[in-house]
Amino acid sequence: MTSKNQKQNAYIMGYFRSGPGQSHKTEQLHYAFSRDGLHWYELNGNKPVWKSSIGEGILRDPFIAKGADQHWHLVFTTRPMGPSIGYASSKDLIQWTNEKPLQVMMDVPDTVNSWAPEFSYDAKDESYLIYWASSTGKDLSNSKHYCVKTKDWEQFTKTDLFYAPGFQTIDASLAEHDGKYYMAVKDESHVYEPDRYPHPPMNYVAISDQLEGPYETLPGIQTPDYTEGPEFLWIESEKRWLLYYDYWAYGKYGIMSSADMRNWSSELDGSLSRFPHGARHGTMFPVSEAELSKLLDTFALRAHYRTTTYAPVRIATEEESGHLHDAFSLRTVLLNFRPTTVSGKQVLYDEGDSVNGFALRIQDGFMEGVVCSEGLKLMVSAKLSENATESWQCVALSYADGHLKLYLNNHLASEDSASFRLVRSHASQGGYGGRFGTDAFGDSDGTAPFQGAIEHVRVYDVPLYAEDIEAANIRFRR
């Protein structure tokens, strides 16, 4: 169950991947992160961060939340179909242990499937309410929601009927708001009885005074046609709920918003949000700054050069692909530097060339960043402080789908947007502390070496925000 969070503005999305209509499937756990709940950036290059070994090794419909024991708990859909759901726990969202099937429908005859499990902590009896959708009988046309309770994920109560409105439902998700409990759930009836239920599948919202129900439908609230997999997330900075849903057949996501759970917006314009390619049936939840920092270091930091250096360092040779050569649409370069002068032209980071490239330099008292794609160029610039030579400084150049940001000492100093999104592959040499050929600014005269010391050069394959940069620098502060 999702609840309000008063402090955090760091969020993780767990998901599996597929293309439109369940094509091109990667049915394992993936992560993305967000600072606003709208723009989600894939971690680990949009590849799995954890693989299940239960049954056929399939993990779909993940749901993750932190328990009263301060451990993270994960439940998910497994295959083959039957009476079981998947479970694992983690202290840090990185290492998952105690993986096992939970045979929650074993005592219910003729169970066909157990899909899209979630859970909510009930403080009244210090237990977890686990709920999921199952169909009993000959096929999938008798789907209802069932539940069990557990205090320790070892012992479970007898399986009970949780939600059965008289028609097919799957994909339930709960949230608490101002003492009431809200459930977003998919109306699946059209799939199996199209003549009786002509309206296409969609999600609606129900309400209850108690976590365990009963739930009554709130009239007039529904997501667009052909959507499923609803999930709530409270965004503290905006004082509003977001309701996410999955257009599974079309390979995309939609979002609605509400301040009170009863009055919902129409679907937000797709240009206002971003989701990882192929993300399906996600679980969105808040994390602490420390937790997010560790996840970024584990799943987004592609290179870290710690040593203090005083001369140009080549870290990429001339190659067609690989490190500092592959195309990208997301990138951050972050480094610490202490200049002896801020005069003249001094290159701090050099990747690619003037056709496709990414670079940082000092130019006569200004810090400048550039990104270019197929010869198109976008630059950002900010004046360095007058006492920049007196202490260590931090600079970060962050790129996300055409938007370029320059950070100085953890603060956003300059930003701009380009007409392009993808920076195509680039074969040139690359490195830091100087130039290695023609740089992204278009200059090729000498190495333009940096005058001073550089250390902790870090390359991430996600865009970092000011909070992420500050946290990274705290970890590597001199």
C-alpha cells in the first residue's frame, strides 16, 4: 500500500519489460529512478537488476515496499500459473534474499492463476495484508481478489476472499489518504464476456473505511480504455497523488493526478512524463537519499577515476564502440577540480568530437559545457567564482533527452534544450584533463591541458539532479 511521505523526493520504479501486446519480453526486475514522479530514468541500462529462480524464472508485476522491520519486501507474479506468488526480501534493494514461492491459493480448489500480488501493512495487528487476483475453475474467466495475512512472511492465515464485485477484476493497488483506504483495480470483465460487458478494460477506484474492506466503487473515476496495472504514488512536493496505469497492448504509460483521491485530472500530456522503454506494470515507491545514492552508484555509475591527476588522462582509445564511444541520450559527467588559474582555454572532459560529442572546459573565467549530435551543438556556460583557485570545486554536466544542465558546486548554474535527443556513437579518443583530438566544442589546436588538479571523475548513464550531485560529493569529499 502506498502512503503519504513527508520528507522524501526520491523515488524508485520497479518493473518488468515487454513490447506492445507482450512482445519482446524481459520478465525480470528492472529499476528506474525519479525526482518528480513524472520523469523516470532507467538504471542498469534498462537491463534486469535481479533475476528470479522460482519456477520458470519469470518475474512479472513486481510490488515493493518497506516493511515495519525496515527491510524491503517484494512480491510478484510467477510462472507456471497456479497457486503461488513469488517473494523475496532485501536490506538495500540491491541484494535480494529469502526468495521463495508463497502458495497462497494451495487450499482453494481448481486455482488457475495467482496474479499481480501486492501487500499493505496493518498497524492495528502488526501484520501484512497480501492480496492478489486468482481465477478458479477451467480457465481465467472467474477472476476475484483473495488475501492472506502474515506477521513474519513465514506463517500465513487461511486464504480469504478479499474483493469480488460481481465481475472480473485483476491488478488491485491500495493507498491510504486522510483515514480512508482507496483501491485502484482493473475491470477485466470485457476480456471474457464482451457481449455482457461491452466497455473496454480500464481501471476504476473504490473506497473503504478499513484496510480489509469492504470496498465500494467511487462513481465517475476511471482510467482510459485498454489500461491496467494501476499504482498510486504520493508526491509531497506537489501535495498530490499520481495514479499510473499501463496501456499494455500499446507499450506505453499514462498518469492522472489528484489532491484528494476523489477528484482526478484527465490524463496528463505525454510530453510531461518519461518512462523507460518497454516498462510494464510498475511499482513506484519513495526511498531515502542514502538509498537512492547507493542505487545510483551500483546501477548507474559506469566509470569512476579516483586518483588525483595533474595532466591529461586518456581513458578511451579510438574505437567504434564501447566505453565513451556508444550512443547515448542520458549522461552525467561529474568531477572535482582545483585550478591554479581560470584564464585561457582548459579542457576538463573530452568525449567524442564536433559531430557527436560531450565536453567540459574552462574558457577565460567561465565553465562551459557542450553536447553535439550529427553536427548540431548545444552549449551552456556559467561564470566561475573569483576565488575558484583557492579551494576544490565541483562541476557536473548532465544530459537528458536533449536537455543540458551545468552544475557548479552542487547548484544548477545554467541549462538549455536542444533540437536533438540522441547523441550518436563516436569513435574518437577521450579522457579528462585535456583534449584528445577534435573536441565537442570544435577545437583541435593542441591538448588545451587543465591547469591544476582533477580527481574523482565519474561518468553516469543517467542524468543527475542537484541532490544526487551533492550526495555523491559528500561520499568523496576530501
